[in-house]
Amino acid sequence: MFGPAPCASVTENRAVPAGTARFFFVPRPPPVETSVGFEIMTPGEKNIVKCLVAVAWADGKVAAPESGVIEGLLCGFDASPDEERELLEYAKFKRTLSADAPFKDLSREERELLLANAALLTHADGEQSASETELLDKLVSLLGFDEESAGQILESVQDGALNLGSRALEPDESA
């Protein structure tokens, strides 16, 4: 289900060629040195990934495209090998927003980032199930967004979400 993160495919708010999945990131401070080395991911980034794992489990399974989104985010957040192992292990087991998602520790900017990526994640397998739609509505409420703010965030990712699940991998014939 989960494997090494496909780092080369992750974008950071750059223009991307047609057919390339988009992820949303926020600027981040430089790594912090700790007693065990450098902290690569911020606590907020780890919490975003944990919340997205719960979103991925909404329909009772984590499909390959959904695990790919999570792996891509780990790469985009510059997860160290230890952090990647930790979070991929976390993702192997069913998670729920109410029991497992540390969304209360997120800043407003991180909550917006979570909601935008959650919307993309619910479309990653090509369709948004009823349970995923319900979960997204629940997430909006849990994150404390009013209807207008949530609508703006969700609308900002609509183009990527509409096309993400239908994109097929095809060989690059331009080379």
C-alpha cells in the first residue's frame, strides 16, 4: 500500500504541466536542530499528514492513489526517513477524525492547507464516496470554518480535484 515517497512528482505552488497532480504547501521555517539531529517536518506538517490519513480511511480502505497523495505530501514536507517510516506505519491502520486526528493543534493556515489537501485526497481514486463527502463536511465543522470560508478553500482546489482521478500515466513521447 505504502512505499517510498515519489519526490520528483511533488510541486510546491509552482506552475505544473497538464496532467500533473497538485499539492498545496505553505512556506516553512528552516529545520530546527534538536538533540537527535535536525527536525525536518514541523509538528503542524506531521499533524496535517495524520489528519489526511484519517480522511483517506473514510471509505474503509486506502486505495493506491490515496496512498500516493500521502507519500507525495511526505516528500513535499521534506520528511526524514525516520519521519516517513513513522507516518507510513501510522497510515497502515484505520484512523478516524474523531479519535486520531490532531486537528486542534493546527494554525488557521495549516487548517486551510489540511482542508485543501483533504478535498484533493477524497478525489484521488477517481470518485468521491458518500462517506468521503460526509467526512469532508465533518472536517469543515471540526476545523471551525464557516460555510463561506470553506467554500472558498474547496473552490480553490476544485480544478485539481476534478482532474486528479481521471489522469492516466502515459509515456512521455517528447523525449
